[in-house]
Amino acid sequence: MDNSRKLEINTNGGTLILEVVNKLNWCEVYFRNASGTVKLGAENVGILCERITEKLSHIRGSKPFVLHDKEMYTITSLFEGHATLIYSMLDGNMVQILYGDAELKINPLFSLTEDERFDFLDKIKAFSKEEQS
């Protein structure tokens, strides 16, 4: 396996980067926009892709938590940064992807329309399958 496999998903708010960094399939997660690049954390690529796919395929499928009078849903926690990927609902079927940092501050990353969400999920699933072969 090439230890530097990378998936960059361009969104309307920036780029989400998943980079496999070792033979144990450890995947570092970054977000890049006009302000720079931030490492959000890391997780096993299979687990990470499975959780993203599960949570964003079935929006509103789990119990929300409320913060600042806004319902949010946990996607997954990340190691090495102790961040949490989160989503919330916007108008219609749009979802906003956010992350909670180690100090529990919620930061928006990007938003996806329903069609963009399905495209995003297709790319995540394909990346996960490539890593398993």
C-alpha cells in the first residue's frame, strides 16, 4: 500500500482531505480553505469512512444534541486532535458539516446540498474500498 494515499474533496467552503499515512490505515483528516489548513484529527480509514457514510446517508437517523439552541448530530470523534465531526441541518435537505475542537468550540467547515451530499458519500465509499484492496 502507498503510505501517502489521499482523497481531497472540494466543497463550496473549502477542501476536506483524508490522507492515509501508514500501513495500519491510519488516516489523518485536514480541512483547507482560504485561511489555511487545519488538522482536525485522525482515525482508521475504514472506521472513519464507515461512520461518515452511515451518519450522512441517514440524516436525522440518530438522536441530536442541542448546543446554542441548535440541533446537531455527531458523525464521529477523531483521535490526535480530539475533535468531533458533526453535522446540522440547514434549510431544506442541506447539511452543514462542522467540527468541535478540544475546547468544545464548534466550527463550521462547509455545507452540502442533497446532491452534493450523495456525491460526497460516493467519493468517501470509493476511497474506503480502495484502501481495503
